[in-house]
Amino acid sequence: MMKALSIFIAAFWAVVALTTTAVAQNGPLRIEITDGVIEPLPFAVPNFQPENAAAAELSQNIANVVAADLVGTGLFRQIGSDAFISQVSNFSAPIQYADWKAINAQALITGAVNVSGDGRMTVKFRVYDVFSNAELGDGLQFAGTTNGWRRMAHKVADAVYSRITGEGPYFDSRVVFVSETGPKNDRKKRLAIMDYDGQNTQFLTDSSAIVLAPRFSPTGDRVIYTSYASGFPRINVLDVASVGIRQLDMPGEMTFAPRFSQDGQSVVFSLSNGGNTDLYRMSFNGAAPTRLTSAPSIETAPSFSPDGQRIVFESDRSGSPQLYIMSANGGEAQRISFGEGRYGTPVWSPRGDLIAFTKQNKGRFHIGVMRTDGSEERLLTASFLDEGPSWSPNGRVIMFTRETQGANGAPALYSVDISGRNLKQVRTPNAASDPSWGPLQR
Amino acid sequence: MKPGAYISGIGHAGLIGWLFFGPGFSADPLPFEVTEVAVISAEDFAVLTAGGQPSDPVIETAQPVTPVEDTPPEPAPAPVTPTEPAAPELAPPAEDTPPDVSQITTPPTAEVEDTPPAEPPAPALGQSATLVTGATVRPKPRPAPRVAPTPVAQPEPDADVADVAQEQTNSNDAAEVPVEEQDAAAPEAAATEIVTEAEKDERTEDAQVSAAPVTSTRPTSRPNRPAPSTQTQTAEDTANSVNDAIAEALGDADTTPAPQQPTGPPLTGGERDALRVAVSQCWNVGSLSSEALATTVVVAMSMTQDGKPVTNSIQLKSFSGGSESAANKAYQAARRAIIRCGANGYNLPNEKYDQWQEIEMTFNPAKMRLK
């Protein structure tokens, strides 16, 4: 018996030794990396090459706008030109990768600008992955007029951004908002439109009537908003190109909080009658509005899902304002917000995966995001008053209104990455509120 | 009845009587210790501690004196009144506060009267020994003079955090062009986690309340015992199974192609960790899309003997969790990390080159992704 046991033990250790050796020698060395760093990616943008004298100033301006767009995302860091070892003197010249590696430029963007005599211009560019010694995608060229040089710069930046990050573009887009002037107790409000970065602001309405909650149409050609021109809130539609305004003929004492459907053919809004507020949907073909909710509570701030099948909205049917989702044709609604505090102004992400909202809790306002089933709620901001989120066309950035406290407090537009990083103010000529981020321009 | 029966009966009766009335069943009970505590709420405790800790409060133990024979038991000495601490605002009901800690020794039964020792008076508030489940107040270090032997210049203040780096400037009236005063500022450095503005507030509040842990993780339950084998293994079976295992191990070794097998000792855990940390430092996921951050990629590469990756050999072997486009972006970030941090060669043991000549790295961003 003892002999058998001794044989067994010796044999066991022999097997263990053999097996261990076999495992250790089997195949390549395998390593799992789970921790990285989160930091802006360093890139270099030498001035774009002017191909003629008329392009000298524009080439520099375009390079600056491209760099500003990328840096503004918070995902990139520009390396100053004073650190460059080699210069790019020719758009077609080979790249000295070693020189750019030496200054840790992980991406290199080169470009050239040509301006013809008739006021037209072309911008071409290339992106390089420096540490791979290779071009990232093929070179591209845009053509347009010199007046639209900023748009062309945004398009270049969009292409670079998408090639490096994998996200969709959003720089070549516009934002409609409410521009505010005057003291707090006599604020003048006008609709205005600007580039996403606060440039090229233009006013769409005068300040004769209070305007609220402008919303872009899916194609960006129209804006729907609430106007107090008649003394009561009414929904107007504005054509961006002609600045023509049309008031929608709707029943009820007050109509407000409008938003376009995804196909742009109908609008969903709140209608108040006899002290009760419900959601309605109306087609632009003149058909009568369809009632979507019929609860003795306040239902407002509707927003369509990207596929147009569902609507997220705000309701106080449970006693406090919370978020609900229902079919785009009405029916049973499902509550999705269950956290502490009050939820409002939900907006469905263009990607369809998240819902942005305003949350009020413990005397603070937050902009947050959650999954469409209400899970994974994340608060991105916290301040005295944050509200009214609006998604960028690629669903990566949220713009919202932040108002400062006190008698001199004024609203301003801010943007934040959905990771919660890169919170920054969007510069506007005046105080601004209620942003609505439009689609990419065509 | 026989005399023997009488004697036996008397004897048993006497024994039983001695057991009942004598010291047979009157053994002294074992001394035991009783600890009485007062449980108060966390708010009460906070109020108590907020009013200032009593300076070394004296917790007097009430010790009933063992009475001496023929003398009445003396009452327990009254507890020493402790120094009155700074009176807290909120006073819990005094009558509910029992004596703090009492060690009671029951005197021998035969030598005691049936009167308990006098109750010591209830101590004043502030003497209570409380069972606190939360954090305890950290003692403040005694102040000590800290005088440097030589004066030291004040260090430069830290730069403010800003989107764009800027140098500090001072207004100079003599300058031709007036320069506006501004503080030095610099963008935030890299981070390994994303903290939103909302979370910053929460973390600050948490840090102000208490740094003590509130809860601890529950210990894992003991694993179930393995079910006993129902088969009886004979010596012959044992020998067969051992032979099978040896044959299997040798067979595995034989089936692997010889040229692909590294030889020599494997890398130690420390050596593998060093490589992992070196690559991690360059793996920047800050510019990746949400989908790319949800994609795990396996990257294969060959290494030169001086520890540098062969750039042309780096390839995407497999991916999971995202689209091909997202995997491509994730692969590019991984590739940059491998090349950047391996530019001067990774710190790998040269004598084990066979072990790391071929490497497969799995880049799993699960901990870094947006949720």
C-alpha cells in the first residue's frame, strides 16, 4: 500500500513538471493590457501651402481653423510650430517621419490652398500616422468660394477627426439659439444662428416678441420655435434661407415645446387646454393634430428617437417630473428615470443609444445622460443652473445653457463631451440660451 | 427487612440529603464578565464629538468589594466624577444611559446576604462608553515648533488649469505696450480616469465628511466541499491513470511543432508586468470613439533581440466587441503604443529571448470606456 502511494506521488510530480513546462513553452508570449492613459493626442499642422499669392492668407487661416477645431474637441493637442524640426515646403514632398516622431507628433496634417481669379478656391490635405510611417487614408480636396473658407476648413477638420477617432464629423454644422440682451427684468430675446464654434452669428428674428425653444429640422432648412407675439405661446416655423415665418394653426390655449419628427413631415408638441397639458402630434400636410397622451398631469418636452418609432418626454404623473418613453403614436408610457431629484428636457441622441436630460437635485442642476432604458445614468455637469441639452450631429458632444447666479447673472452656451471632459463655453456676441444643434451642412 | 437493607437505605438517604443540603450542589458559579454598552445614533455621536472630546475621560469601573465575614457588605464606591467635558448641545436622555462597563464577580453563596450591592449612581453625560460602528476621530498631532535652520524662499505657486497654456505676466508701467496681468496657466495633464464636473463635487463633499470607510466587502463564502468520489480506486487503477497522464503530457509535447517552441525558462511575473506597464504608459485611448473604446483587439508582433518591436510585423490578429472600422481605430492606437514605448527597446531579459521573440498583446479597454 505504501509503495503504491509513493509511486503515485512521484508520478504526480513528474506529470506536474512536464505539464508546466509544456504550457510555459506553448506559443508566443501573451500579455493583456487593460490600463491605458486618457490624454489628448499630439498633432502637428504646418501652415497649408499657398499655391499662389492670393492663397497666402487663406492657407494660414484654414490651418488655424483646422487646428482650433481639433483642439476644441479636447481629444487633440497641437504641437507649436516652434517645435518643428523639419518644415513641409511642398504638399507632395515625402514626409520626414523621424523629425515628427522626435517631437512626439502622432498625427501630421499637411495641406495646400489654391485661389483662382474668379473667387473660387480649392483646399487639399493629407493626414499621416507618424509612428506608423504611413498616410492615414487618402488625400482629399474640397472646392468652393473664398467666402466659405471657414466651412472648407471645418470640412478638412471633420475628415481628420473622423479618420483618427472613428467618430462621425460635426464641425461643419450650425446652432440656432436665443440671443438675449438687456437687464434681467427686461430681457430682449431674438433667434440667432451661428457656426458650431460661435462664429458667423446672424439674427433670424427681431426682439419685438419673446421667443423660446428653437429646434432645427432634421435637414437644417427650417426652425420651429415658440413665440409670444400674440401674448400666448404659439408655435412658429421659420425658413432659414428666406427668414420667412409661419405660425402653425393649432387648437388650444397654449402650444409650446415643439420638435420635428425625424422625417421632418410632422411636429410633436405640448398643448395646454383647461389647465391640463398633453402631447400632440401634427402633420404639416394640414391634418388635425393627434392626441398622444391623456393624463391629468403635465406632459411636455417630447423628443423623437432617431428611427422615429418612439418618443421620450417629461411628465409629472408620478408626482414629480420624470422621464417616460412611449410609442410615437401614443399609448402606454414607460418610466425610465428613477434617480433622486427631478428630470426634464430629455433629448434622444442621434446615435439612438443615449438620452440627455436636465436634472435638478439638492439645489443643483446637472446635464446628464442615460441609456434608453434608464440605466447607466451619468451626470456630466453641475452648477447653479444648467438646462436644455442638445446633441451634436455625431452624438459625441452636448451643448446646453448655463446661467450664472445673481442679479447680473446671464445665460451662456456651454458644451461638454459625453465623457464629461472638455467642458467649455461657446463664445457668443451676447448672452445666449436654448441651443439646438443642427445637422451637418450639405 | 434485613438489617443490610436498613443500613443501605439510611446511607443513601444521608448521601442524598448531604447532596441537597450540604455543599454538594453549591459549587461556586464561574465568574463571568458582563459588558453593557449604549448604542447611539451616528448623528448623536457626531454631536457628541463635535462638542469637543473630553480630555481623557475617567471611566471608573465599579468594583463591588467582596464582603468580609460578619460584616455587612459595603456598598460599592461611587464612581469618580470625571472632568466635565465641553457640554454638547444635544443631550441624550440620562436615564437610558447605563453604567459604562462593570466587571461583576459573584461572591460565594455561603458568605453573602441576599441583598445586592448598592447601585452606583448614574454617571454624568460624557462618560458613556459607546459602541461606534463608523469612523473614529483621528487624534490631532501635538503641535511642534518647526523652524528651519536657514530661511527658504517661497516656492513658485502652481499654475492654474486652463485650456490653453499661458505664461504669467505682470503689468509694467514703463513698457511701451501695456501688458495685462495674468496668472500662469496650463492644461490638465493626462489622467487614467474621467472625472466629470458632477463627480468632482461629490468627491469633494465625500472627502469633507469623512475619510473613513463606511462599509467593507463581505467575505466570500467558503467553497463547497468537493463531492467525494464514489469510485474506489485500486492500486492498479492508480498506476494506469498515472501512466495515462504521463503519456498525455509527453504526447502533447510531442505534437507541438518543435521550431515554434520557445526554449529556456519562462518570463517571471515581474518581467511580464514590466512589459505590460511599459506598453500601458503609451496606450492612449483619449482620442478613440465610443465604439472603438468598446472593442478589444489582439495584436501580434515580432521582437528584435534588443527588445524593439519589428514595425512591419505588427498586425491585428483578432478583435471583439465592435465593428471592423472601430477595431481598426483601436488597432491603430495599440500600434502607436507598441511602437512609441518600444522605440528604445523594452526592458526584457536577453537570455529569455526565445520566450518573447513573438508576442501577442490583448488590448482590452473595458476599464477605460465610456459607460
